[in-house]
Amino acid sequence: MRRERRGFNGDGIDMKRVLYIAGGILSLSVIVFIAVFILGSGNNDTQIARYNSSIINEFNETSTVEETSSQMGKSINEVENETTNVVNEVNNTVREDEEKYAVNTSSSTQKKVENNVKEEKVESKEEKEEEVKDPEFAKPVEGEILREYAKDELVYSTTLDEWVTHAGIDIKAEKTTVVKAAEAGTIKSIKNDPRYGLTVVIEHVNGFTSVYSNLLTAEFVEEGETVKKGQTIATVGNTATFEIADESHLHFEILKDNQNVDPELYIK
């Protein structure tokens, strides 16, 4: 049997040389890989730097845009606020003017209404005053006239036994005869006159007043009471000291604006 040569395989290949070659190729591959890696790393840094630069530029541009947008937004807000303020001021001014106009118009209208009301009241009052007729008096008692009205003439007084003036008329009536209101009105007074005795005075429209004297009693009415025409107000008496000697009668007077007038001219 032939002995194999040390370091060779059966085919005569030198294994040691093969290992050296393989190791050299592997080392060369590692060196190339490292070189490529280093070169690649340099390019990547450049690309990374460029990428970072582009990011920074975009960020700056974005910041600038945002700042510009913010400033524009602020400007727009300020303009909107100023516009809103101006519009509010205008609206307030218009509202104040409208309120003033409304107040003035209302005041003017109210004054016109008040004036119209006053004029209507005046006209109504004048119409009422024009419509009010003078009273039409009736005899307060039924009977003949014993003594007539004599304001501008003299008549003889049996009691005084002299010629005197006479401000009313004396109507014959028995004592306790019921005396009635000659016209509707208001009881002005109930008094004791030193000349004509117990007396009732009634106020009427248009300045007229009627006077009932020589009474026995006047307990049927009170001062301030409103009476109707023909309402009982008293009874005939004999209390007039200036006419006490005369026949039983009622002394009756009518005044217009506090001036005595002839009752017979107003009795209907």
C-alpha cells in the first residue's frame, strides 16, 4: 500500500495552501466590506445632514408661515374687532337716535293728545254750560201772594208800621203747611235769621239761589244734601220778627248771582 504524502489529500491537493487562499479571500472581503461601509457611512452622513437641513428649512418655513399666519390672524381679528366696535357704536348711535325720536314723538303725540283732550274738555264744558238752562221754579207752597216783591219800591209793613222794601214775596199758608223745594239743588244753609226767622237756603244751577223763611221746622233736610224739585224741606211757621204781625205765610226769595230778583218772573 502506497503511503499518502503529508499535507496532501488523495488527489494531491495541498490543503494548507487552500486554507491560506480562503483566508486571504475572506480577509479581502472583510476589508472591502469595511471600506464600502465606511464610504457608505460618509454618504449617509451627508444625506442625513442634507435631510436634517431640509427638515430645518421646512420647519423654519413652517414657523415663518405660522408666524405670518398668526400675525395675519391677529391683524384680521383686530380688524374684525375694530369693525365690530364701529358697528356697535353705529348701532348704539342709531338706537339712541331712535329712542330720542321715539321719546320726542311720544312726547309730541302725548302733548297733542293732552291738548286735544283739553280742547275736548273745554268744548264739552262749554257745550254743557250752553246746554244748562236756567231753573224753572215752582211755588214752594200753594196760596195767594200777600205781599209782592218791592226792591225798588216801598210797601207797607204792618209789623213795623212803616213803608219798607221787600226782597221777596209772601205766600199765604197756614202754620205747619209743608214747604217744598222750588227747584232741584243743594242745601247751602239752615239758619235762624234775626229778621226772617228760621231760614233754608238752596243753591241751584247758573248762579241761582232760593230762600225759604218764617219756618216752623227744617228737620227734613241737612246742610250739603242734594234735593229734588218738589221735595219736602220744611213747614210754615211764625218766626219772622219783621213780619210776625202779618197773616201766616211763607217768605220766599230768589237770587241770581247774589242779587235779589222778582220771584214771580221765574215761577212757572
